[in-house]
Amino acid sequence: MLELRLPKKTPPGAEQADPPGTAAELDPSLAAPAEDAPPAREVVRAHGINFFYGQHQVLFNVEVTAYEREILALIGPSGCGKSTFLRTLNRMNDTIPGARLEGEVLITGQNIYAPGTDVIGLRRRVGMIFQRSNPFPFSIAENVAYGLKVNGLAKKKGEQADVVERCLRATGLWDEVKDRLNKPALALSGGQQQRLCIARALAIEPEILLMDEPASALDPIATGRIEELALELKEKYTIVIVTHNLQQAARISDRTSFFLMGRLVESGRTQAMFTNPQRKETEDYITGRFG
């Protein structure tokens, strides 16, 4: 089997509940938790999702759950439906003529496909970072503040400047751009532009961040910065990320869901799935036999 170097996920200060060599060493979720440890809060639950483009069905009875302050990776070969599924979580597919969903998507317990749902409000709560950075042809500062303005959240000039600085600091950009905030955002490097787009999403204070292969067009150094940023952001946000990079999923995700031909094949703790997959299709994919 392909050897993947997996970072240990044991929380700081946690005791090793089982002796070395047990299942808990591979998957800390199997170790005995502290008695006073609160259960993880369920943030996203997709139940019985079937999705169609016209008459063509692309998702089949998908069931996925994401928890508070974790990174959930969606993996699978091209065309398996993972990006389509990601877009169901903030109804981005609504803009596609003929697109239709059956089932429920619950965000903190509320069905986002229920009649009367405020879709604009939903997209404030569930931000999206696309595969290619898409900064607007404005200044760096105006890009970050754009969401405040279009969502009617514009603050006084001084407060808005504070939001811009806070979000640029959160994405590690502040020290790189603080002396050129009024310069065009399009003059930034590709990696900087992607982090700027993340800062723009953070400005409206979402609960969940969806990332659709955010580092696929970046060089290894910029990719590393995006991964470090994702690990920092999960301290506050739930992140669902689509990636073709299995090493990336192993490095940063807490849980992984494997899609194949529009179906969810396997879902679970990343370390457990990558070291001991329960389905042959999963093993074949992560060992490079296809995909």
C-alpha cells in the first residue's frame, strides 16, 4: 500500500489511552476520551442527497456529516461528484438551469432547501473559496471590504479598516501588503490572490468555509501556505475541502469522504481510512490503482 506520512491528530495535552501498536495509535479518535470532553457539534448533515442536471443524475443517496472546528476532505477521481456535492452545501448549484436536488442539507439543524430559505443569508454563513482565485479589479483593501458592502454590513470607515486588517492578518497577508492596501489586487501573486479571496470570505464572518481545490493552481510553497492557513482557520471554522491531492488530505484533514461515480463509498477518520480502508475501492484509489 502507498506509504503516507500522517500527522498525529491527538489534541495537545491528551494522554495516550492505549499502548503503542493499538488501533488508537493509528486513529486517536479510538482512544478513550476524557470523561468531561464535550461531544463534537454537528454542523453539516447531508441526508439522502440525489442530484440531477436535467435528467442526468450525478449524485446518488449521499450521506455526509461535518463537525464543528474540523476539516472534512472530499476525495475521488475527476467527475465523481465531489465538487457538485460541495456546491449543494450553500446552494451554488441553484444558478444552473435544470439543476435539481432531492434530500436534505442541514446546516446547524436547519434544512437549507426548505421553502422560504434566505439564500443570500445562507451564503453569508457558508462561504466559498474557488479553485482559481477570483479577486475583483479593485484595491486590496476594497476586495476584503467588498462583502461588507454588498451584504449591507458596511461599517464606519475606521471600523471597516479594522476588519480589513483583522482578515488580512488571519490569512497571513497583512505583513506582505500593509504598505500597499490601495494597490490593485490583481498585482498580487497567485498564492497571495487566493489568500486574499479567503480574507474576503472571512470579512462577513461565516460559520463554514467551503474550499474547491483551493491550491490546485498554486506552486508548492503557496500550497503549503494555504494548508497552514486551513489548519489555523479550523480553530474557529468548519472547513469542507475538495482535493485531488491525497497527501494534502492526509496532512490537513480530520475526516475524509471518498466519492466514486456519484456515490459516497466510505467516510471516516482520515488516519483510519488511509491506513486501514474498509472498502476495496477506497484502497485501490488511495494506493493509486486508479484515479
